[in-house]
Amino acid sequence: MFLSDKSHYLVRSSLSGALKKLPSDIFIKIHRSLVVSIYFIDDISKDHLIVDGEPMPIGNQYYKMTIKRLNIIEYA
């Protein structure tokens, strides 16, 4: 688990188990191995998010769900 102050903690749980314990209205899964807080997303594109200034990959299968959860209207 990485925090906004760049510190981190080792969590002895599966990602799905940890995600069940986090508030579902704040945290979203963006990759098979990544969960982020919606409050720290700075930018979004098809293949990555910028979270607190750091690029994070977004899986193809999570992109549409992420756009929907963030209430973003996608245009071509």
C-alpha cells in the first residue's frame, strides 16, 4: 500500500480482500494488481492514469468501468 506521502506498508491480504475492506465509493481497481483512490487521479488516458503525479497503467478491461465510475463522458 502506497500513501500520498510516498510511504508504503506491506499488507498481508489479497488485493480483492483488501478492496472489500476499503470504501467502494472512493477506491477503484484499475489493473489486476492496482487499486487507486479517486481523489488522487490527476489525468486519465486509454492506457494509464496519472495518480498524484505518477503514471499508473490501467488495464483494458478496467478502462470503461473507471470512466463510468468517474462520471466522465468519453468522446471520439
